[in-house]
Amino acid sequence: MKPFDALVAEAEAADVSGWGFDWLAGRASEERPPWGYARMLAQRLASVESALDLGTGGGEVLAEAGRFPPRMVATEAWQPNAQQARERLGARGVQVVEVSAGAALPFADASFALVTSRHPVQLDWAEIHRVLQPGGHYFAQHVGPASAFELIEHFMGPLPAARQLRDPQDEAAAARAAGLTVTDLRLARCRMVFHDVGAVVWILRKCVWWVPDFSVSGYRDALLALDCRMRQGEPFVAHATRHLIEARR
């Protein structure tokens, strides 16, 4: 294994734009939920005339679909990701729209037969209901409660209140309150394994909401503690929580 400073420098220099995780190959792994979201998404996209993908990132997951509906739109709030999505999806006829976080969606009522999202940061069920056509579906994979909290709390200490957020039953109740009928809700807890401290630095740079004030200098002692464990042959294990949710207007 490379020295601590070399691993950290490598991770700090690496690109973290988009939603690809190829940089972690051989350094970290994450078990996937059993349902296969990308495959299920592709099936649904092939069966509708219009679809909207919310928070598409760099379009990585959407690009796995073999066929898009005649009208395919994706939104993204971070400009570097939106540019990647345009480059990845534009030639296939996907319209990528930059939006402001928390703002109303810039689409007319009942615009889409299908609204999708993978790991949305914020949910506005009223807006999802508004842009769905009657009989249309919302289909998504959400991050669940206390996801990766073993790692997050290594840096931030216990976060008992935050552990209660993103509860799938609460989200289903909010969808119903907005007028949607929840037709499917599945939960999974997936093992994450980090083999070197560079992988930890990279993921905390990419998922900036995990440890919002993260910097190598500010958390050097915590990183050194992880590095020591890993050099002794003990990878750091955390768990990602995910839920699949589908709802109909």
C-alpha cells in the first residue's frame, strides 16, 4: 500500500464530477440492492411516450437504458454534472435542463407519463404529482435512513437525530399526502467496504453532504486512524441503505 500522504494526494487530485464511481475499483466496493434499478428503469422507459429523470447527475444511470421514449427530459442542479449529461445523452435526443435546488420544476402540469430518480437529494412530492399525467408513475431508488453512517459518524460523532431521516415509511406517507398511490416499496441494506484511506477521501469529496465540512487537514487524525486500521488488514465496513419506491397518480 502507498504511504498515507500519497494516497490522500491521489484522492484529492482525482475527478469527482458526475455519478460514476469507477475510480474506486479495487479500492472500495458496495453491494447492490437485489432489484436491479437500472434494468427496471430501462424497462419502464421503453414502455412510455414521455419521461422525466430528476437529478440525473452526469446521466450515467440513464445512459444504460437501451431505448428512450419520444420525449425524454432530465434535470440536474450542478452545472458540471449537467454538462456531462448533455455530452453523454444529447446525441440520443435527451433534453437536459439545469434547475435550481428547491425550485419548482420548469414544466407544465401533467407533462410526463413517467418521472424517475436515482438517489434524489430533495423530494418535492407536490411537484412530482403536478408534472405527472393522470395514471402516470413515479419510479425511483432512494437513499434510506442512516446510510453509510458508520463512516459518517467516524468523522462527526454520534448523530441520533439524523439517523431517523429518510425513513421509507415517512416518504411513502408524504407521497400519499401529495395525492399519489404508493404501489411498491422495497428496502435493502448493502455492505460497503473501503480498503484504503484514499477511497475514503475520494468518496467524502464526492458525497459532500456526508461530512459537510470535510477537509483532509481538518480530519487528518480521523483519517490517520482509518489508515492505521487498513494497514493492519482491517478494511472499513459500512452499510448503505436503499429503498425502491413506485407510486401512481
